[in-house]
Amino acid sequence: MIQNPNLVGPRTSTRPAGSQDITNLHEAKSTHLFRATFRIERGWLIKSFNWVGILDIESGVIHLRILRARAHSVRTILESMLSGILWILVLLSVWRPLNSYFSATLPDGEVLIWAVSGFILFFVFWFLGTVGTIYLVDFLTLGIQIRYSGEAWILALKDVRMGRFRHVLRVVVQKDVFPSNTEGTEFLLTVLGTRKRLTNALDLNRHA
């Protein structure tokens, strides 16, 4: 079992100065990209936003890439801020006419009820909308994010446990792209995505 997956990340790289990058990312032709993390991940789905692994599956070949630390920080800040601000603007554009209407038509005793309930609904819709938009933007920009990642391993699939949106893959290191002496090592990955998309990416129907 791999004790510390972060050792393959760029933050702890020990490559000599001036050496070539882990892989030529501009020549990579990715067909299926998934957010991934080491270990079995349980709990709230929102925790997957902090995963730095990207599973790149092309023609049945599984590449595991690690998002660079700086790219991960920029991604987190931009996606969170843009999504949060967007939903504040959207909700304010709806809130103002609704507030004016209810304030003018409701009896005095019910205006306070509307104000309290409207305040609560505002933040509930803001939170849900922001989280949903973050995941949508993150999914749509995986092709850009992969340019700022480094390839760690080429993996072979041993077993799959399908969930609803999180799936557990048991894999074995087929090739050590980053020198860490882990060829032949088995470990678990949790992958974020729909069952259908992962099934198609791994071509599981053909091997069923």
C-alpha cells in the first residue's frame, strides 16, 4: 500500500533543476476525465471538491495525474468566488421584485413572516446554487486543469465497486511515470462521476 500519495505531487518533487517535465501535457489526448482521490472516501459529497487527483482514461489506458499545488489553489479560489458572486447577483435580481410585491400586498402581520422566511430561503438557494455551479464549472474545466497537472502513474484496473456518484477502483501500478518505486503496488481510488460515464470510460460493458 502506498503510504503517502502526496509524495508524487509537485510540492515534494525531487527532480533535478532543468529536467524535463513529468509528461508532455500538451500532447495528451484525454477522452474521459474524472476527479479522484486516494483511499475510500465517505461522508459529504462536497468533500470531493478538494481532491487533487485527475483520472485520465483513454482507450482503456488509465493515467493518474496530480494537480499542482498552485493550480489547485487558483482553481479553488476562482471557482468558489465566481460561483458565489454569480448566485448573489441572480438571487438579488429575483429578491427585489418579490420583496416589493409581498411588502405591498401582505398584511402587516405577515410581512415579518415573509422577511424571515425570505432571508432563510435566500441563503439556502445561494448555498445550493453555489455548490452546484462549482461542480459544473469544475467538470467543464477539467480539460484545462489537466494542463497544470503532472502524470504520476499508469494504472491497470483490478476491480470496481460502483456507487451512485462515487466509485471505488482497486488498481495496480503498471508503470511508474514519476520515479517512486511503486510498480506492482495495489491501492484504492475513489472516483467522482456517474455510473454510466465511468462504465463507458472503462469499457466495462464489453468485458461483462
